[in-house]
Amino acid sequence: MTDDTVLALERVDKRFGDFVALDRLDLEVRRGEFLTLLGESGSGKTTTLRIISGFEDPSDGLVYMNGQRLNGVPAHRRRVNTVFQDYALFPHMTVGENVAYGLRFDGVGTHERRRRACGMLARVGLADRIDQRPEALSGGQMQRVALARALIKEPEVLLLDEPLSALDAKLRKELQLELKRMQRATGITFVYVTHDQDEALVMSDRIAVMDRGRIRQLGPPADVFERPESLFVAEFVGASNRFEGVVVELDGNRPVVELQGGDRLTVNISRTRPLAHRDRASLIIRPEHITLNPGRLGNDEASDALRNAVAAWLEDIVYLGVERKLVLRGPGGGRIEVHERGDRLPADLADHVGRTVQLVLPAEHLHAFPADEAGAA
Amino acid sequence: MSPALPSRPAAAAQAASPEAIPPVPATAAYGRFRRHRLEFLCAGAVLLYVTVFIALPYAMVGVFSFWKKSLYTIRPAFSLANYAQALGSDVYATVIGNSLIVATAVTLVAGVLGYVLAYYLAMYARRSRNLLFFLLVVPLWTSFLLRAYIWTIILGREGILNTLLLRMGLVHQPLSLLLYNKFSICLALIYIFLPFVALPVYAALEKIPRSYIEASRDLGAPPASTFRHVIFPLTVPGLVAGATVVFCLSFGDFITPKLLGGSSDIMIANVIIEQFGAAFNWPFGSALAIVVLVVVFALLGMAAMLARLTGQSR
């Protein structure tokens, strides 16, 4: 444990009956960082949050804050505050009373409470709503009040449990940036739970990808996105295309994988476990990283001449504004998606729908994993 | 859609558009009635109910209260003598006071016990919740009379409680102070009316999302403060509703005092019943009823005002 660790979980288990919610989880949260727990429902991210806040006790394992054991400390004595998914604003209190509520238990007097609540509300742009009831606010405003109510306590760690999930897409984008700005301005450590990978990528300093009660990968967004350590992370974070094949050649640290259709691809090395000759491998590549070979559009005789080229049948072109989504069928019949900016595509591409085109899959973006990994966990 | 098809959508559009309504009485009022048919129907039913079951009876009582009794008939008049008699005599004031004491005691005790019961049911009981809930409701299926009368068997000289106390050697002769006094009246009324508080409070507690309680804890509130600042204020409407019903019902009860009260414990409802029955003095009974009505309304109004004031100052 280093000095800048504000919160640490050591070998934390949590079982609900037969269900294992957390499986010997280790996690260190650094002071002042924005850490996101990213995972599907049931992956244990909310349970982790509830163990930190004190609403659940771990079945086993230790929780430390600033080097002090947190196990057994009741929720109301922890210097941790939560922004709840449904905001949980008290309906019988005004906005100001809601925000000031927590100060009551720190021995702050009535007038000082109101003054500070007013200041906090001003920071989230809602000072004029201080005497209204929460029910008069919009979803985004409620979210801001919930944030103000938690931040006014100046917690060591602020926990956010999918706080934007109830809002519409546009507002969510806006509030993502606002939350991030707030986090930088206050310097408070945020632990953020979400199942939305875009949200995680936009806001986080580090992302912990969770699956079945364990952290599968922990690192900065760029690492998690560009250098996934497992098939699970590669498929979960970002859209991806998957190919199955067999390792036929080990060219230094660049193995060559033969796909079912016979195409051979040079790939990036697996980071979890080395691939051996004749191993079955799953290849993952993001839609943005596949390029259309412009010179040889529809010219399938020359495919062998090009490294890492695959012939695919162009099924459809979907217009996405700046980008186009190309839907194709690979050599094995699998679906392939390609994202490309419209101006980088040949103008006559529409004529090729229903015909074969050539795709280039750059080796540095082609991640290979042992094929049995998905089931093994 | 092809024009050859019999066009249902077109027919629907025709019915919906105001121009297409046949020129029956196409006045604005008629249009409003058509659009809010169900609303008018419901409002009519409510009006009928209020008129037949509330306004008319009270109006009759009000009118009777100014009439006069002469020998064995009552005749129309405008006399304040009945009110003078009701307000002038200490006897009736004492009886009303009696009723107030009983009703207040019952409301307070049933309020506290009912709240505690509901709180346990909503917050702690898990597996036993349905059973306990069933046990709470099941007495409501039996007759009120029976539920009051059963206490004479429990509290009487030869009753269950005395027998038990004697067997255990705690007393040497049967206690007679258990029955036929205000204590036994209150006990029976509390027992009977407890669910009337517990049920609305339980409903209010059930409606409180778990996250409110967790948010309060999260913000540093110890359990007692969470109850005081979050849980209790959110259940006050349920508690007030329940307590009001209990107060009114126990104030107006005449069966329990008759069965379980002593001669000095008669309540105002007993007196009123008597005026309408044996005494055959409907005008005086009506005047008493109006006085009671005013007193109860005044009390409830004050309680509501008090509740609102404390609510604001919180």
C-alpha cells in the first residue's frame, strides 16, 4: 500500500447465500483519482460500492481507508458519501434542507448549514432552487442536488452508483463532463459505477473492468481500450469483431493465425498467456481499425499479395453522419463491422454492395487470445 | 392504404373530429359532457352519496335540534332550549369530558402501539411478516360486539386473567378493579382500534424507498436521527389519518362503555342514544349530537393546525 492510496480492499469476498458477488477482490484507489468500476449487472460493481460505503459487510477480507481498518465501522461514521442511482432526495425537505442535511451531524449550526448549502448549490448552478421541493426539479437538477448533498460533507471518497442512468443521452453527455470537472475542481476521489463503457472511457482516470466478482483489468482508459488483457475485456469494452482461427506459425512475438476460410493473419501477442503452435485462437479487432483496401476494391485475385488482408462480402452501408458503418460477411460467414469516415471511403462504394471487397486488418490492432479463455474465466 | 378498403381509420377520425358530430344539441356544455362522461358520472355518484348519507341526515339532526318535545310527540319549532339544556348542565359537560378522556387515551396508546407494530412489521419482520399481518387483520372480520364482549370474559371476577393470577399466587382474591371502569373501556377500544393506526402507518412505511434510509445513514445520521428526520416525517400523514379515525370512532362509541363501563363511565354517545330511544327526546338528542360534532370538529381542526405548524418549523 502506497502513500497515495486512500482506499484499499484486500481479498474481499461477498456471498449472498450461494451467489458469489465478490470473489477475493483486491482494489486500491488512489487519492484524487476518478476510478470507474465497469461491468454488467451482477458483476459485483455495486456490491463493491456498498462494501466501501458500509451498507454491506464483506463475508471475508479487509477494507482500509488511509491505512485504517474500515471493517465494522458503521456507514454513518465513514468519511464516504454516495450519490444514489435514484438520487434518494428526501421529498419532505426543500432542496436546501436536503443539501444541508449531512452537516447537521457534524455539529454545524442552522445558519451556517444554510449558508454552506447555498454555496454548494451555487457550484452546481442551482442556488435559486434552494427553497423548492425536489419534486419540482428535473432529472438532471435532482442529480446535481444529490451531488451537492454528498460533496458538502467533503468526503475522502465519493461513491457514485450509476448516477446518470435515468437521464436522456444528451443530458448524460453534458453531466459526464460536469462530473469530471467537479471532480478535478474539488480534488475528491470518485469511485464511479457504470455499465456504460463510453461513460467510463470519457470520465475515468482508471477503469476497473469487472466480471463475476473479480477485476479483469485495471488501468487507464487507453490501456483498457487499446491493450485488452483478455478476451472478455476486449469484447466488453468497445464494439469488436471476432474471428476464430488456429496458430500456424510463431514468427518471433508475432504469431500467425489461420482463419477458417484459409486467410492467414499476423497478430498482436496475447497478454494473458502465450500462444503455442496449433492453439486455437480468438482474434479481436475494433470496427475503427479495419480499413478498406481502396486500390483493390473488388479485385479479389490480388488478395494474397497483401499482408493481413481478408476478402469479405459487403452486405450494407449504414450512414451515421460523419462515419459510415459497413456491414460485411467474413470468409467463415461471420459478421464483420467496419467504421470509417465517409470521406475516406471511395465514392463509388455503394456500387459494391452485394459484392466482395478487401479488408485490411493491421497486426498491431489485431489482439489474439487463447480461444478457451472465454469459458475458463 | 388503398382507397378500396373499407376505411376504419377514416371512420374513427370522423367520430373524433368535432365537425363530424351530428348536429344534436351541439352546445359547448354538451360537448364538454361528452368528453368527460366518466368524470361526470363519478362526480354524480359522489354527490348522490354525500347528499343521501351525509348531508340529509345531518340536516335532519340540525333541524330536529330546534324542535320541541311535548309529551310523547315532537313538533316543529325554533327553540334554543335544547342547546341551553345541553350546555347549561354540568352533567353533559362531564360526560363529554369523559368521552374526551377515553378517546384521547385510546388514540395516544393505540397510536404508539400501532406505530411500533407497523414499524416492526415493515422494517424487521421478514419471514413472519405475512403471518403477523394476517393476525393483525383477522380480528376485523369478527363482530365489533364480540371483540368488546370478550374482555368481560378475560377481565371479569371469574375471568381468565384473575384465574391465572390466583393460580400463580400473585393475588389472594380476585381483582375487581379490572372490569367496569375506564380502564377496561380503554383497553377494549385500544385492542379494537389498533389496526386502524397500524395499517395506514404500515402502508406509509412500506412506501419509503430503502435508499432514503441509506442516504440518511450515508450522510452521517445515526439510526435514531434517521428515524426522527426521515422515517417519522414521512409516516406522519398515515399516523394522523389513523389517529383521526381512532379518535372519532372511540369518541362516538356506545357499545364498549355499555358492556365494559361502570355507571359513572357512560360516554356521550350513550346519552344521545338514550334520547333517541327510551327518553324519546329527539330534539334534545339532536342538540347534543350537534354540540359533540362542533367539539370534535374544533379538536380535529386544532390538531391539524398544530401538525401543520410543527411541520413548517422543522
